[in-house]
Amino acid sequence: MIGSMTKLAGLALTVVAAAAVQAPLRFTGNWQARAGDEIRHIMVRGDSSAQFGEEVARWRLVGDSLWITLGDGVWQVYGMKIAGDKLTISGGDLEKPVTLRRLGPPTARPDTLTIPDPPAPNQRAW
């Protein structure tokens, strides 16, 4: 009985670890959003950086939430849903949900761009 419980716990940890690895892989990419006549490109890389224009942010996935900081010591938190090549984020400072479309894989981050430091572990999200 105890051996079975140990095996079950090990299997559960393996499944959770695999899901944690897969989620960032599905999240990374070259994303495009349309806002009226404007087209925005967001590059999300596996090194926890995201770039939009000249801005570079650090990201974290926490459950079904996307946490982003620009290095100002504050995490912005958004609801997130990925379905195929579509990413929808909502909440936070957004007035309405935004849907992005994946155009392809991310490009490498240039050495000239540095990822902002994450907020302190005790920093709450906004």
C-alpha cells in the first residue's frame, strides 16, 4: 500500500513537472495583436523575457495567470488563456480582453537587451 502511494505521488509530480515545462513552451513565440488600425508585435522568449518595441519585461506564469514586470518593482497580473495559436489576456490594466495570434517561434534576445530584475519575493501583485 505505501509503495503504491509513493509511486502514485511520483507519477503526480512527473505530470505536474511536464505540465510546467509545456506551459512556457506554448507561451513563447512571436505574437501579434491588432488594436484598430495598429498592429503590435510581442516577442515572448523562454528566458523569461518579453519584448514589445524597445520595452523589455520579465514574465512568470502562475496557474492561469500571466505576471509581467517592467523592472519597476511591481508585477502586473493578467488572466491568460492559450488555445492553439491564440493567446487571450484580460484583467489587470486592460479595459477589455486582448487576443494575440502566434506568428512563429521567438527570436533570440540580443545581448544588448537585459531582462529586468524581478520584484522582491514579498512584493504583491497589482
